[in-house]
Amino acid sequence: MTEPDNTHELVRQFIDALKEHNLGVDNEEHKAHHEFLKILLEREHRSQARWDRVREQVVGWALIAFLGGIGTAVYSWLINLKDHAK
């Protein structure tokens, strides 16, 4: 059962090494990057929500237009049927 302990130790060493090697980015700059990414994600969520609302409205108006077209066709058919019944 020494293998899992050894694996955990290697993972821990790897994580420690990554923490030490920060690619020249200090903590403040790193925080700024996270804030910027948060702003971008929020903007993307708002944009997606906006498109969802537009899509819902377009589908709603298309349904209203379709039902209106059916109503107009039925009305015309009934008027035509009444005219031919005379």
C-alpha cells in the first residue's frame, strides 16, 4: 500500500512546484486577472440572457402571426362559403 502514499506525495510536490513557479505574475496582478475574467463572464452571461429573451419574443410573435394567418384564412373561407350559399 505504499503506492497511493507515493502518488499523493508526488501530487503534493507537483502542486507546491506550481505554486512556487508563478510565471512572473505577482499576487495583485493575478487578482486583477481574476477580476477581469469575472467581468468577462458576467458580460457573456448578460449577453446570452439578452439573446434568450430576444429568441423568446421572436418565437412568440411568430406564433401570434401564424395563428392570425390561420384566423384570416378561416374567416375568408367562411365569407366565401356564405357568398356561394346564396
